[in-house]
Amino acid sequence: MQVGSVSDPIAPTLRDKIAASPAGPFSLVHYAKLGMVLAVVGADVFVYSYTPKAWSRITGSDLKGFFATAGGAVYGVGTGRVFAFDSGWTFAGAEFTSRWETAWIPLSRDGRKGYPKRMEILNQPGAVTTVTMSARYDMNMTASENTQSFMMEPMPSLMDEPVTDIWENVFLMDHGVLEPVRLPLFAGGLVMQMAFSEQSSKGPVEFNDITLHVVVGGA
């Protein structure tokens, strides 16, 4: 699959997945409403999002293909089922686990080790659910040096008491400045990867900003 040059970073992964599943299933669909291209490759669904220019992957789903309607809706076809995309936060009525991983991030500009001390996460208010963060260092794919959980921010309420829909409702009367979640970090290395996971029937879960405070130095 080629989507301009954006597919180059994951081309080896796609080739490996296709080679491992020569009989398919294979399917590709453009979801203009959400600005995505979705591709079924074997047992995985690869998703390219235009806005952040990033790839993600759905695993463990029973999807064999996609089709789009003239009205722009996209459906996934499974074993004996048809799933409507963008229609809820469950998969066939069951909660699913969402996991987002960053790339391996260099912790210094000159090849020295870095020792992260604190992470600050600014949440987009929305679903109230627990998110688990884990951090790994130096390409260690099995061990996590940090695993911590935090709660997402709820949506602000418009009034202390429910009132008739009048113009005053547009003001966020009792909502102050959002404070970032602050998590202590331990260990260190040349590169670091963060992973965030969440399992619930709530959504969406969004972060506005993630800031790392790192001490650089050491062999």
C-alpha cells in the first residue's frame, strides 16, 4: 500500500504482514469524514490519519474488509457481522483496549543518556476514565521501567444548577484553568518510548500536550 511517501516508514511492516498472510484478507477504504485511510492486512487494521500525519494499528478485531456508502459512511465486515465506524465506543457491544505508543524518542541532542524526572500531560476534557502510562528505554521491548495510572478530566459543567437553554449557558461558569497531570519518572537511557492504554466503553480519550523534564548526562 502506498499513500505517497507517508507509507515509507511502515512499508517493511506492511510487507512482512502481507507475506505472513498471503491469502488475505486485504481491503482498503478512504474515510473522508474522519480524514483516514483504513487498510485490513491479515489480522491487523492499519489506519493513516491526515491531520497528525500518523499511523495507528487495530489488532484483535474480527474484520475481513471494508465498504463505503455514497453518503460517506464506512462499514467493516466481520464474521457474520457488519460494523459501523464512528458509532460508539464498544466493539460488538464489548469494551476494547486502546493503546497508543510513541516512537523511540532520543533523550538528548548529542547522544548522551537522559534521565526523565517528570512528565506533564494536558488532557482534553471528555470521558472520565483511567489511563495507564508505561515507559521503556533503549529499545527494550519487554520491560517497562515506569507504569502509572491517572484519571482523565471530565467535561466542564455549564451551570451549578440545570436551567432552561438561554444565552448564559454558553459561559463555562464554574470551570477554571486545567491543570496538567504530573507523573514522576525513573530510570533513563539514550532513547525512550511511552505507551498509553485505556479499556472502557467511554471515549474519546485525547491529550493536548505531553512535556518531559529530562536531566542529561552520563555515559
